Amino acid sequence: TALTVWKVADKRKIYMADLESAVLYSLRIEAAVFPNLEGERLSALKDFVSVLVQHFAGQLVVKNYLYNLDLWLRPKTIVLQSEWEEALKNKKEFPNATLPERPQWVGCQGSKPQFRGFPCGLWTLFHHLTVQAACQKQSVSSGIPEVLPTMRGYIRNFFGCRMCAEHFEAMAAESMHEVQNRDEAVLWLWSRHNRVNARLAGTATDDPKFPKIQWPPKSFCPSCHYTSTDSSLQDGKKSMWDENRVLMFLKWHFSEKNIYMNSPL
Ligand code: FAD
């Protein structure tokens, strides 16, 4: 058995290996457990693949792979499990359109196998997609699905952690409809992720080497935080977010420019 090498990742960077691994895990594992795909579940999958084609800043070979998959999938009304597995295989005749065979977690590597990995990769991927969409110019009426409803559909129909999916669906049902534009979508996902972090901090799912914090910490983005004076509080001070600064930070952190292509070894 291969030894998993501990890689020291830079927490200020995004690793392409994590994004690609989240894509391959979602398509080849989570979407591949159903005897067939049809109806709402198939639509959710089509939206997910379209959003990836549109916004994922992947390497060219991966973008080509997703493009081919999207073309194949779009006209389908039902997809059998065997057809889906076949469609996902890397094909000899398309050497320039491939997805890695196995997930490799770098920024999302846990200190033990039960920690981090895919859920971390999936958050990272969807933050990246909301940021890419907010930084692109095409209009909302372009026919391309919006990232947040697509994420909601993915989580509801495919995410293996059903308890997580229920929590996420509750947050989505409560306020996702209030999101007015793509900048707000970036901030909505950030603030909901922080709610999840707050709920999970100190619980058994928390990797002790990667404690759940309200993110980004001051050390990453000092100007994202400010202290307001509030006379109703005992010490009169309350830590607040400057959401404009947070948005700027997220647009940098999850952008193409901050993706590290190679794994540290
Ligand atoms: P993660 O929370 O996975 O975060 C990944 C990376 O994103 C972090 O390392 C950090 O760099 C960055 N980050 C952290 N916070 C933010 C933020 N607010 N905005 C932007 N980037 C941020 N687990 C449960 O036990 N119960 C649940 O109900 C649950 N619900 C989930 C719902 C969804 C939609 C997803 C994708 C996962 C859910 N999980 C849940 C899993 C859990 O949230 C973590 O993904 C998992 O515990 C791994 O944590 P992590 O330390 O790798 O960091």
C-alpha cells in the first residue's frame, strides 16, 4: 500500500489538486452511485457540469474533458449508471481531454484519513466558482445556470453527507433567494460557511490540526476585521466584518491567480 506523504500546504493558497480532486470525486464517486440519473437529479448534474465548464479555471486538459462531458450529457433525458461510468472514463482517442484518476488532497489533506478531503475540496471548489462567476462579464440572462442554485442542487441530490445536506438546504431555503447579484453570492457562501464552522468548532469532525475558525483570520486579512464600540457589551467592543474588504479578499483568495498548480513535496 502506498504511503500518504504529509504535504505542508500554504493555507493562503488554493491548490489545483484539491479543485480537480473535488471535481473527480463528485462526478466519479458521488454521482456514480445511482442506478440511473433522471428528473431533478439529472438536471442538477447538468447544471453542475455546465457551471464547471463555464467557470472552473482548470487546466486545459480538464476543461476539455468537462466540455466533452457537457456536450454528451446535455441532450440526455435518462442516463444509466453504466453509461455514466463509461462517459467519465479517460479515452485514448482524446488524450487532450482527461481528468486525474485518483483524488489527491493537498490544501485539503487531513491529519488523519477521516478528516477533511472531499468536503473541504467541495467548499473550496464552490467558493472558487462563485468568485469566478462574479469576475466574469457575461449577463445573468446568458442561460448559464447560476452558481449558488447549482450548488444547492448538487448538495441536495448528491452530497453523501446527508446531515450536511439537510443543514445546507435549511440555510438555502432561509435566505438564498435574497441574493441579488454575483458579489452577494460570493458573500452569502462565505457567511454560511462561517456559520457551519461555528457550529462544528470543537466537535468530533474537527481536525485538531485544522481547527474551525471564523475565516479569514486577522492574520490573512487585517482589514476584513474591525472593532465596533457597543455600549451594551461588557467590554464595549465587538469584532465585526468589513464586508467590502471581505469580498475583495475572497475575490483574490479564490481567484485563478492564487491557484497553485503543483503540490508541495
Ligand atoms: P472546511 O470547512 O471544509 O473549509 C475548507 C477551507 O475553506 C478551509 O481550509 C479554509 O481555507 C476555507 N474556509 C473556511 N471557512 C471559510 C469561509 N467562511 N469562507 C471561505 N472559505 C473558507 N460537517 C458536519 O459535521 N456537519 C455539517 O452539517 C456539515 N455541513 C456541510 C455542508 C456543506 C455544504 C459542506 C461542503 C460540508 C459540510 N460539512 C459538515 C463538512 C465540514 O464543513 C468541513 O468541510 C469538514 O469538516 C472539513 O473541514 P476543514 O477543516 O477541511 O475546512
